[in-house]
Amino acid sequence: MLLHCTFPAQAAISRVLAIGNFDGLHLGHRALLERLTATARQHGLPPAVMTFEPHPRELFTPEQAPARLTSLREKLALLESCGIEEIFLLHFSRKLAGLSAAEFIERVLVQGLAARHLIIGDDFRFGKGRAGDFAMLQAAGLQHGFGVEAMHTIEIGGERISSSAVRDVLGAGDLEHAARLLGRPYSIAGRVVHGDKIGRKLGFPTANIQLKRKRVALTGVFAVTVSGLDKRHLPGAASLGVRPTLGAGLRPVLEVHLFDFDREIYGQHLTVHFLHKLRDEARYDSFEALTAQIARDVVATQDYFAGKQIG
């Protein structure tokens, strides 16, 4: 996969292109990308995606920006797994946001990327003041010779699949529901870093996973599996949140206790797959009370995995 951090002034080849934020890569996104790759094969051209960093709402209304479902690294890996050959990762700045819709079409889609066919979501808007829409793209396609199609919303059992819907069910602790919308268990990936070793002192050593995000879509204690250490997924219990008993502040921390595991894994990049929520975060009056609750969490997690096939 080729990653471009800007678009060329003049394209050397044509492309079939999809545009979007693709946060979480849920089943709706995957349906769009399947359509993209199929259309690209028909044209004999590479399937390409344009996405943005940071999320537009993080630029204009950072205090109201939603928690990211995927980090940038996770999103790029998921896009590659869907068969995307090129990603144009555009820095979303006030300069880019200031391009008129007509300028965006001419400079980016026509000159820069030579789009042969464009696929967007049915709510896609672009250009200064979000003035550009599907009708404008259709008119430009007739003028410049590229096709345009909008993917309609994908539903499961009458429920619209969207990144917002995934955030809502994660926030409610319904991980099984989130997995149905995503087509896979929700996961967070990161590198194992040194923590304060509190878990080890309490008798439950944990891997501290680096979180490159200020906000998370879910908090609590969970039954999880971890990939990246072995050929199989390893079961464990995870805590994600601000650790109120320890007074660790407002920045979220992800810690995972793996069962029957004692290897040194600092520096390794792991993926934590969230399968089931056990409980919300809680504050305890003493380390003794916290230790007793962690022991109960471990037993509850082991009970959850009892009889399950972990792959």
C-alpha cells in the first residue's frame, strides 16, 4: 500500500477513489470499500482512499469532537486489509477547509488525482462551508468525464450503521452489539510501555498499552483477548479508564492482565480485542478493597471464557 501525505499537482495515473473519515471501519465502510475495489478492478485502476487527519471536528470544535474509534495507525492498517492500494492522507487545516467546492473538484479530484470514478457516503459534503454535495459532483463528473456514486446507508435489522452508532453502543457497554456493527470485536492497538507497576504490587501484573488518544469510546473492566504475542489470541482482563482509586488524573489508561503469562513484553505492539464488559470503573477506599475486586474480576473473566473457543 502506498501512503501519500499530499496530492500531486498533476496526476500521473487515473484512480478509482473513495473519500471519507472511515473512523472504526464498520460494516458500512466495508461495503463501500468492497464496491470501490470491485469498480477499480472493472476499470483496471488502483483503488484509492482519501481521508483526513485530524478529524474536521477536532479542528473546528475540539471540545465537541467525538472519541476516536481507531487511531490513525489502526485506520491505515484496516484500510490496507480491505485491499486499498493507495491512501491520500490529507492534513485537514483551515487552508484545506477554505478551498471552495469548485476548487476542490478541479485541483484535487481532476488535476491532482485524475479520478475516473468516485464513491462517497450518502451524507458527504465538501468545500468551504460544506457547499459541495452529490449533485455538484455529478455535474462535475459529466463535465470532466468521471463517474460518481453515493453508497446508501447500510442497516442491520433496521438499524443504521454509523461511527456514531458504534460509539453509542460502546459507551453503553454493549460490546456484543458493537461487534455486530463492526463485523468484528472492537479493538485498541498500542505498544507496551512502562507503567507505575501497581498491578504487580497487588499480585496482578498488567501490560500497560500506550494510548495515543485523549478520549476513549468506552471505559470499565472487560474480558478481552490479546493478539500480537502468540499465534493465538491470549485471554485476559482489561481495565480502561482513569483509575479513580489511584487518583491518576483524567487521562485514560489501558491495562491488561493476561492469564498464566509471565514474559517480558515491553516495546511490543499488541491489539486488545474487547469481548464483554464486566463492570464500570469504581473508586475503592483502600488497596485491599481494590485487590479483592480485581480478584473477583479475574474469576468473572475466567468464567466468561470457560467453554469458549479462543482463536
